[in-house]
Amino acid sequence: MAYQTVNPTTNKLIKTYPNHTEADIEAALSAAHALYKSSWAQGPIQQRVQVLERLADLIDARAEELAKICVQEMGKLISDARDEVWIIAEIARFYAREAEGFLAPIRIESALGEAWIEHHPLGVMMVVEPWNFPYYQLMRVFAPNFAAGNPVVSKHASIVPHCATVFEELVNEAGAPKGAWANLFITSSQVADIIADDRIVGAAMTGSEGAGAAIATQAAKHLKKSTLEMGGNDVFVVLEDANIDKAVEAGVFSRLHIAGQECICAKRFVLHEKIADEFLNRFTEAMAKVKIGDPMEEETKLGPLSSPEASAGLAKQVQRAVDAGATLHLGGKPIDRPGNFFEPTILTNVTRDNPAYFEEFFGPVAQIYVVKSDDEIVELANDSHFGLAGVVYSANIERARALASRIETGAVWINSFASTAPELPFGGVKRSGYGRELSQLGIKEFVNQKLVLVSNAS
């Protein structure tokens, strides 16, 4: 597995990074385990959250540089890269501010005596993270685990080694002790070996179903907890009373965000029959007019996919859907220009026997479905292998709330595209995974929630 920076806008190789050796892995594990056993992990939380505050300040100071690295390495629009850099600083500050309260003892009323729950670190974590949010994915696991006292060993995606390297540099510069965070350029088999190591207590992964299954299997084999965040194919529902202007605008943005390479972006557009034609016409016009080009240019709205393989794979997936009976309403193929650009694409008439019905399209491809009732919306939404984050647009908030409660996902957003914030939990159900990151739920995934009771009989 070659760790390389290849600019997806031009497909030019910029730099190759050497893999870490077995000696490097052992040094990282030894340092992390020693740190967990030290007063850093077992002592007051203030020494840890102060580092998170400094980390946030360092990120702010280098924001534009970090954003440009992200654009160069995985093709994200410069505006989206700036947003990502901003949110990781906010996540660091959020846990710096809130972690002590989240981990404070919780009193329990009990007839048996005085009882409470304490929160303690578990030990060294192994995390495997994807390329589409190369800083955000790391901060999502680093900040809460660091605050809790869990050192982290990380394998990042092989196409974003510069982002991985600079993140580690920032953590160290902020004053994190040796062993708190280790970035390793390693293979999948080495990840499996690390999870099996007695010094590792848990594993977290964001990525594909295949990678998730492998991580979960290895963790379970060694009786270790895991959390997984995988794909999504959730619905973007537009009811007949919705504000169509806002729904179209949000739908286009969400479907093309990160060139459609985002697990929670809109994928299956579920339209009430009374507004279906109007929405589709306006949505098609807006998708067709999108400015495609260099992601470093401020006016660009659709940049490249992450790699030539991603573009070729998406083209085959679209063709397979058409061969199975779907209608290619717009786009459908790579753009003939340098880089990995793909046309904004719309598929209609996707039936349940079409493979596309159950697949996630990781690129700028939208599917359109037309329904007659709320019950039909729920049936279609829940007839999915995934369950990550859905959207409902409606002027009737009570109706939208009722739909949100019936849709089987980790989250539903009403009258907004699905997005993120430090205080909001992130995660899914079904093949989208299990466990939560961010918020107070995320910091408690890998802590020992220990009961202590002073008996009335003592």
C-alpha cells in the first residue's frame, strides 16, 4: 500500500511517503500504553483539555495553509476545506470546554446506599479513518479520547498522508505528551495485528462496509469493543407543502458536497407526487448549471472525485443501473478533461430489482423516487440496508416530526441538509454502523462507566 499525495485535479504525483516499520509500530504502542498507565491518563482532566485549547488556536493560526493541503490532496473545494478546518477547531474547543462536565460522576438514587457512576479511560485505541474529511475524521476520534485519557494509534487513508502528517504535527505542537497520538502508514494486515495486541482496548473505524466488517470481526475475535461509521443511502424527502426553492438549493448542495463523496449527503430524493415534476425540473436545471472546475477557484461548485479508480467505478455503477432499467435523466459519465471530474447525474425509474436501489453512489449521482403518501415515504426510506441521516422538507413541522420518528436512521434533519456540529451525535444503524461520535455520547463510547456504591449496611 503506497501512501502518496496525488492531486486529483491533475492526477500528478506530488510526494510518496514511506510506510512505517514493525519497529515503528512497536514504539508507538509502547509509548501509548506507557502514557495510559501514567498520571496523564489517570490524573486531573485539566492538563488534557488545556492541550485541546492550544490545538484549536494552532489550527486557527494555520487555517488557510491546512485548507490548501486538503484541496491539493483530495480535491475538496477550497470553501469546503476552510469549513472543515473551522469545524475541527470547534470540536477541540467543545471538548476542552465540556469534557469535564460530561465525565463528572453521576449520582444514582438507590435503596441500597449512596451510589454513583465514575468515568475512567479504558486504554489505547486503534482507529482507521477515510480520506473524504481528512482532518475532521481524525479530530472526531482524537478530541474526545484525548480528553478522556485514551491514547490513540491511527491509520489514515493512503491518499491523504500529508493531512495525516500535519495533523500529528499540530497535536505534538499543542503539547500532547508522547504516545497520545501516533500516525502510522501501515497495511490492513498490520491493523489487524495491532487490534489483536493486548495493549489495545478498542477500535473505531469510518469507511467502507468491507473495511468495517474486517475491523469488527477482528475486534470481536479478541473481545474488544468497536464503533463503526460506514455508508449511507438515506432519503431527502420533499413534501407537497415544502418550500421548493429552499429544497432544491439544499438538495443540489448536499448531493454535490465533496463531489458527492460523503456518507450523509443527499442520495435518494423522495418527492411527493404533487410537486415531483416541478422539483425534478428545477433540480435538473440547477444540477446542469453547476460550475465545474479547479477546486482552488472560489466560484467552482463541483470539483474532482478522489481518484481515477473512483471515477471509473462510479461510471460502471451508473451504467449497471441503466442496464437494469433505470433512466439516465442527466449526466452519467466522466468529464473529458484532466483530473477525475464526473458529470452531475440524475437517475429516475429505479425499481427495487435494480442493484442501484440498495447501493450507495459515492459521487454526484442522485436517484429520484415519487410517492403518494407518508406511509409510502416511510416504507421506501426504511427499505434500505443503510440508516445514517435523512432529511425531510415540509412547512408542517408536526408532520415532519412524525415522519422523522418513523424513519430508521441515526439522525433526521428537518428543513435543512444533513450536516455536523460538535454538540450533535453522529452515527447510524443497520449497515451504516453502530456507536456514536461527537457530543456527550461520543466521549462515553470508550470510557469505563464504573459503578461505586457505599452500602447502607456499612
